[in-house]
Amino acid sequence: MHRRAFFKTSGSAAVALAVGGCASRIGPQTTPTQAVRRRLVNLVPVECSMDRIIRTTVGLRPTRKSGFLLRADRLDDKTVIHNFGHGSEGMTLSWGTGFLAADLAMAHTDRRAAVIGCGIVGLTSARQLQRRGFDVTIYAMAVPPNTTSNMSGANFERDTLESPSEQTRRAAEIAYREHQLLVGSGYGVRWLNVYTLGNDVPAAFAAWVAAAPPGLVGALMLGPGEHPFGTKYAFQNSQMSFEPSIYLDALMRDVLTFGGRIVVRAFETPRDLMALPERLIVNCSGLGAKALFGDDELHPVKGQLHVLVPQPEVNYRVSPGMTPRSDGIVLGGTAEAGVWTLDVNEEAKKRIIGRNAAVFNAMRPPLVGVPITGLGTPAPVPGVDRSS
Ligand SMILES: Cc1cc2nc3c(=O)[nH]c(=O)nc-3n(C[C@H](O)[C@H](O)[C@H](O)COP(=O)(O)OP(=O)(O)OC[C@H]3O[C@@H](n4cnc5c(N)ncnc54)[C@H](O)[C@@H]3O)c2cc1C
């Protein structure tokens, strides 16, 4: 069972391990009955109100019902390797699908490749190709900060490690390792404790953690009095998050450092690709692949984010919907399938702010004299120079 799903379970049967005055830490190395005493969780609430919104962003997730497309096709004398349609998991899977796309490229004799697209999938594919010795040029009609990838909630979706699709699982495993090597302010990748809140401990919880799904780390069920939230229980685990504006810029820099080129150019039809000098093309055009290659399955799932004034002292996530970044506190949680407009959904905006205000207004203020808990300090903004 996925983490997202288990707090939706309404079963009121409390799991004995979760209560009794001390938190229970459960993971692959411990049995569900082991309980570990630990200090109180002390966190700083988010200051959430309409007047603290500094920007709202809207992005269209490039979604395919059967999952991302990874396949090599012939187009006259060219080979086109498709790598698009990552839906709500593109930030998570990109290094992995880029690796698999580079595997396919190795079957080609040329060591010169064109990558279409400069979002997260194009950039990571370019890097994976460069690591194997390819000379890469990225062609894209939009580059960061103007890609869908820049509008992303950008958390590592741990569920992908349990995907029923072997291809997705493989991509997720590669990406999970890769992201861990990028942790730090240079790439804007960091670990955060994530809290999922509820008033019942779902009966499914014990079975779920006992199964020790891959990537479930730092799992802890906090009972009444052990956490600062307004609910009875808070389930904690540790996951990775990304800051797109830092991460994408760093990847562009890497592509250029390793001899790549980035060319701003739009393609209307596959025939336009014929004019490229490269015979090997990796298509990472995201939702653009629908018009460019007529992929029937590809559709948008619109999502909007509301960003509040930064609070560097907030160093945890609340699921679903709140991720702190150095460029603001990101609140989200919308998914409108089939909607192509980038207009702000005002109803959703009120709902998101209202829901989060309720969560954070109900929080206990930080305890004086008790250290703030968490996984280190928030990532500082590195010296990215946008002026050149
Ligand atoms: C609100 C929101 C929250 C999200 N949260 C998460 C999350 O928590 N975790 C996660 O893993 N994912 C998340 N996602 C999904 C993730 O952001 C996407 O899957 C990912 O950004 C897709 O990347 P991409 O490179 O395929 O597409 P894009 O970023 O859209 O890049 C496509 C590139 O192709 C270029 N292009 C397209 N058509 C053409 C053309 N005809 N000619 C030339 N160039 C073209 C574009 O200009 C662009 O450079 C979220 C998305 C949204 C909107």
C-alpha cells in the first residue's frame, strides 16, 4: 500500500505499537514491535495566509495512461529515441529514463546526438549521453526558467520504487541513487522529514511498514504529545525534494561544461527534424510530443502551486501539499486532467490556502529552549548568476 493511500483508510482500529507515550521507529532493520524513545518533534509553523502569496505558477504534467514512452523509432535516415510522458513523476524518474534512453542510443554507431527539450528529462538525458561519450546539442523552444519542469512540486515520488511496471521501477532505482549523489546546495536537492497527519492510526500501517517497501526510511509514528500538529497522530518518514530553479540551472551548466550546446529552436512537425545535422535524436519534448509526433495517449494534467514568503526556519514537509524551498514555501495539490489552460483556478487557490492555514494554525508554537528538529538546515540559495 502506498503512503498516500494509508491515511485515507478510515479504519479506527489503532495499532498498539503507535501509542503509549513514545514514538515507534519502524524500518527494515527493526521489527514492528520495537519502540525507540526519542526527543520531541519541535517544528516551526508555516505562516499561511493569502497576503503572504508571492507568486502562483501553473504547469501541465505530460501524462500518458500507460506511463512514459521510451522507444527507438526510425524516421528516414534518423533514429528517434522517445523519452516523454512522465506525468507527475518526471522530476523523480528523469535520471533513470535518461539512462535507459542512453542505453538505446549506444546501439547507434554515431556519437553525436540531438536532444529535443530542455526540461528535466532533456537535461538529464543529455547528461547521461555525455557520460557515455556523446557530443550533445539540446534544441528547445523554451529553456529554464520557462519549462513545465520549473513549475513542478518537485519531490521524489518514492512510490515509483514499488511500481508494477518493471521499466518504471528500474528507472526509479537509478534515479534514487543518482539524486542522493546530488544532495547539497549546488543542485538544490535535499532530504526532508515528511509528515502525514491523521486522527486514526490506520490498521494498514503496521502491515505496510512491516513489508519495508523500498525507500521507506526514517519511518516513525508519532502519538499524541510527541508532535506539534493539531491531529492525534503524525506519520514521519524522510524523502528527497528538489528546488527546480537551482537544479535545472545547475544541469544546464553541467551540459555546457561537458561540451554540450543549447539552441533555442521550435519544431512544428517531425519533418522539421530532418534538417538537423544529427542522425540520432532523443525526443524529450514533454507535452510538446503530442503535437510534434501525434501521440494519442499524451494529455495534460494541470497543477498549480502557490508560493508564500520564504521561511528558512521551516525544514519539513507536510503531505500532501507543503514543501519549503529557499525561494518560498510551496503549497500545491491540484490535478485537473485534460485541462490545457494555464489560468489560475481561484477556487482551488482558496481551498489550498484554507486547508494549509487550518493545518498550520493548529500547530503548537515551537518549544522554547528545545532545538528545532529536522534533517539539517534548508538549502541556501547558491550564487547562480542569471544576468549573463
Ligand atoms: C504542479 C506540478 C507538480 C509536480 N510535482 C512533481 C513532483 O512532486 N515530483 C515529480 O517527480 N514530478 C512532479 N511534477 C511533474 C514534472 O514536473 C514533469 O513530469 C516534468 O517536469 C516533465 O519534464 P519534461 O522535461 O518531460 O517536460 P518539460 O519541462 O515541459 O520540457 C519539455 C521541453 O521540450 C520543449 N519542447 C516541447 N515541444 C517542442 C517543440 N515542438 N519544439 C522544440 N522544443 C519543444 C520545451 O520547450 C521544453 O524545453 C509536477 C508537475 C506539476 C505541474
